[in-house]
Amino acid sequence: MLSKKMLFALFSVLIVAGAAIAFAVTTQIWSNPVVETVTTYQVTLSSNNTSPVLNQTVQFSALLIMNSVAQASKQIDFYKDSVFNGTSTTNSTGIATYLWTADGNCTWKALYTVP
């Protein structure tokens, strides 16, 4: 059989636990719905000469678009055969240009890294 002290202790625990549950229920924090905006960048590389002759100058143009809007003042990295070759900054129309003197067959790519 439970003593008066044990019953009082059990009753106290139930009261405290009940108060904690009531407190937890009454202090729920509600937040506004979260709307995610997906940002999509696109870099399109082109050149003024697709079949250059050795030592001929080729101008590469990389157009940077974010969610269909041209991006100005962004740094574009240019790679020759997957090796970094140089950078250029996009102008007000989102185009970065890079000059190269043809020195052999290679593959070029342009890359924008989001800061």
C-alpha cells in the first residue's frame, strides 16, 4: 500500500507533468509557409571562328543568364581542355568575351561559379 508521502509525490509529479504538457500545447510556434525560389544559371559559349587556323585569334563569348535575365558584372572562367585558362567579366548584356590565339585542337568550356 502507498504511503501518504508516496501518494503526494506521485500526485506532484502528475501535476508538474500535466503543467508541462499544457505549457507545450499552449506555446506552439507557428511559422509562415516557406516558398522556395529555384535559381537557374545558364552559360552559353560561342566563338567567332569554329575552325581557326594556327595562330589565328578566336574570340569566345559566354552568355550568362539567371532565370531568363542576363547577368552583368559576373566572373566567367574559361577552360581549355579542362584546364583553367583565364577569366572575363560579363558586360551589361551578360556577355563575357575571351581572346585566344589558336595553338592546336582543343575543347573549350565556360563556367560560372555562384559565390
